[in-house]
Amino acid sequence: MSSYKQILKKYWGYDDFRGIQHDIIESIGNGHDTLGLMPTGGGKSITFQVPAMAMEGVCIVITPLIALMKDQVQHLHQLGIRAEAIYSGLQHNDILRILENCVFGGIKLLYVSPERLSSELFQTKLRHMRVSFITVDEAHCISQWGYDFRPSYLEIAKIRDIHPTAPVLALTATATPDVVDDIQERLHFQQKCVFRMSFERKNLTYIVSKTADKQNELIRLFNLYEGSAIVYVRSRRHAREIAEHLSEAGFSATFYHAGLDHAQKDERQRDWQHDRTRIMVATNAFGMGIDKPDVRLVVHYESPDSLEAYFQEAGRAGRDGQPARAILLYNNNDHAKLEKRIVDTFPEKDYIRQVYEHLAYYYQIATGDGFGIAREFNIEEFCMRFHHFPIRVHSALQLLQRAGYLEYNEEADNQARVRFLVSREELYRLEQVSPDEERVIISLLRNYGGLFADYGYIDESIVAQQAGLTPPQTYDVLKALSQRHLLHFIPRRNVPYIRYIQRREDAEHIQLPREVYEDRLKQYSKRIQAMLHYAQSEDQCRSRQLLAYFGETTAQNCNQCDICLSKPKHEKDIRQQILSLLADKKPHHITELVRLPYSSKDIDAALTYLVQEEYILQQEGMLTLGN
């Protein structure tokens, strides 16, 4: 087995590992199931890419982040490492070619989305592969107690049956102690093995700004602090409106959400990545896998559902180690909004049964029918017809999915498709073709086969790159060629769909198991309350609150968050005044402390610290200096 440090130096140019990277690599290299807890920016990818190069066979990397797959594969290719990715939208021939290359040892790292694990083709080819180990990125998604549980992750444990001797490396940046245990259990760890990197971010200042006017507070913040920034919001409408508000105030801002087309997303992320746009206003669809180290400010316009989500999103600031700020805007209305999310996310069971029944009416599916039927789902049309609210319908469908009645995919990403409507000979004889159109046609012909016989999936960004155009320009050219009936272009779009995985039941027979409804409701309520406590508390360092939530205790305040800075002279001066009172080395009664010009709460905190650290001794109400 090659030296890990030699591999690190050869491909990545680093002389040594940092943090717990080497411990994780040694563990997985020795064949142990391993869980690594590493905060955002901790260097997770090194922990599986290096041992993958040192070990025989292919490393299977399971991740839900398609954009991250593509970026990492492209980066690995630049380093001379053989890597591929399988995700929705690839043509069957491409998938088959990649899997066969894995079987014959031509690939060292295979990235795959969890949804692909259950496909018969993947499992058939997997049986013939030599697998070095299995990496599970965003491993908290497998835990039903986690904030971002995904049913598709449960398929991971099944593929261990195909390669029972291949160890598993699970990686996550956000996991409470309960989730840590649950991840290991659900991935069938042979024995518990956890490496933890401190979640403390000393360069990151956490602030809760309590304000009645959030829009003007944003203006104040961006006038006060310089540098690249992200503003997180809860809705697509808010993303657009706030970006417009900031632009009108003279700031360079744009917005990002899942409803934008592929070309728009690429262009806006690229402009922000290269500092042509300063502020990105976005829903949580933006950020996973982004690699911009110099973000100076992350602002949450509205509270997330959990401290896990907040910590991960806030952690995108200051990844270069330089000072940065994570600011949560909060006012009295937010308490009621957070409480309402519990009801919206877990509507009453009778309501869920009603949505199931209305869905059958919508698709005209009789009782006992429907097994395997898949249909596009227009949630706005459904809600208008049956007088529902989209948020509650969305939640009801997710709960029905977890209970095993249907599959609901609200963001099924359909890649762009093209088919030529003229023959190859007619295409070559065309005279009235603009230079841009000619370059796009040549790019299509070079990269994709069979477009004269049938529709083929295309990646507009690849076509644009080879044609020397921007993605929006390429989109316009393809639309123009389609209007001229030279080809038919079906743009990329998100098409939600529903698939029945059981025959339709009568609504009264729908059962929601305790682990699907009551247990998850309890956990969700607990996360909401933790978020509320963080936003409303005024007596404990923000950093210490976050660390304690993830099971990491520290006696040190950060001395830079809003709470630490609001304490009278950082609490340090109170301690000093108590010590000055006792400097005569005589016993003093505790009641003498009331003369100090501070609140009893702040005095108690300072006194507790001094007693715990044994700077002073307390006995029967009397205080003396420690030895």
C-alpha cells in the first residue's frame, strides 16, 4: 500500500494532513468502518480520495449533491486521477460504459447518487467490481433523527450485502450525539469508530440581530461590513424581492433558487464565485458543495428549522480562516412563524388521509389500482382544485412517502434534450446559418451521437464551453434552431412527479406508523425549540451554545459574539472587581457583591467561574481568595 503522504504530495501538493484527516485515512485503510465528523471546510474529500488512490479497486462515493459530483470529478481529472459520476440525466450507454470501466479496473473513484443504488443495472455491475471501500457523504441523511433525512439513503445498507468485506467511511459536518449513534447503526458498522474534529470556528463571529425592520438592517450590515456575502431566505419570492431591494440600494446583488433554469443558476453562481456579484440572496438550494473560501458574511433573513441547518449554512463564511460573521435577523414575529412550521410540517393525520384521497381523484385512480403508476404533479393546480395550501400538501406527501404509499419527488431534474429534424446531409448543405449557430451544431455533433434518430440528453454548459458562448447565449441559439425546425430543443426543467408504490387504499385504511409520524414530530419540535432558544437567549455565548448542541463542551467564551460583547466589559471586569474586593485576604460575605454596579445574573456568572476555577473559595456564604 502506497504511503498516504506521498500520494497527498504527488496529487494535491500538500506536505502533511491536517486535523483528523490522517486518523480517518489510517482507520479506513485498515479496513475499519469509520465515521468522521468534520465541519464545513475541514477537508472531507481528502479523507476518501487519498486512501482510494492507495488501495486496490474502486471507491464508491455516495452523495446527493450532483453539482459537487461534477466539480470533484472534473478536479480529479485535472489531477490525473480516474474518476466518474453517475446521476440522473446520463444516457444508458454512458452509464453502462462507466460501470464496465469500474468492473475492469479503469476507475478509482465512482460518484453515485443514492437514488441510483437500487437500480438493477447498478447492482448487477457492482457484484463484479472490486470495491476498496464505500464512502457515504452527508451521512446524517441516513438518520431518521437527523434534520435532513432522505429515504433513498436507506438503500446504502443493502449494497453492503453485495460487498460485505468493503468497509464504510461515513462523513458529515452536522450530527448531534443521537445522530452519530444512529448513523453507525443504520450503516451496519462492525464496531463503533468515530473521529471528531472540533466544530469550533474561532474566526467566525455568531450574531443574533434583533430588529423590527429586517430590510433596513440588511442595508446597514452591507454598509458596515465589506466582502462577499450570502443572504439566506425561506422562499423564492423573498429571494427575488430582497435581491431587488439591495440592488435598488446600490449593492451588487442577485438571487438563486431551485426554480431557475440550469443556465441561469450556472451564470449567477459563476458571477458570485468570481466576485462580479457581491451578494447572493438564496434559498437553501444554494450552497451545498460551493467552494468559495472568502465569504465574509452569511446573513439569515429568516430562521432555519434547526441548528444543524443553521450551523452548516453559517459555516460557509470564512472558510479561508480570515475573520467572518454569521448573522441571524430575528424579531417577535419569527417565534410564531417557527411554531407554525411544526403544524405545517406535521399536519393532522386526517388531513394527510384527505390529501391521499384527493390525489386519487386528481389522477382518477380507483381503489385497488395504481400500483407502479407515475404521473407529473402540478402542486399549484392540485391545490386550486381541492382548496389546499401548498406547504401542507407538500408535507402530507412526504409523510405518505415515508409511510411507503407513494414516491414523491418535487424537484425531479429533467436534463435538456435535443433531436435533429433534418438529415445529416441536409444539415451540411445549409447556407443561412449564423457563426454562433454553426458552433453550437458542431459542438452537438462532436459530443452526442444518435441525435438524428432520437432525442438525446445534453449538458448545455458543455455545449456552451465548446462553442465559446455563455450558457444563456447557447440557450437562445438552441431555441432559434428549434423555431427554424432544424432541431427540436426541450429545455431543462424541474418536473415534480408522484409514483404509487402500493395499490390505492381507501383513505380510512391509511396508517402512519409511530416512527414516521409521532417520533419525527417530537424530534422536529425539539429542533424548532433549540432554534428558538438560540435566537432568544441572552445569557450564553453563541459559539458555546452551538458547540454544546453538537455534544462539544467548552468553558471558554468566544468573546466576540453579540452576547459576549453585550456583557459588561466582557464579564472579565466583574471578575476583576470581585478579586479586588478579596485582595485584603479577609473573608467577605457574599452579600457584599450586591454593591457592584451589575445585574445579579452577570455577578452570578462571574462568581461561578471564579469558584469553578478555584480563584476564590466559597463556604457558608463567605468568600476568600484561593490558594
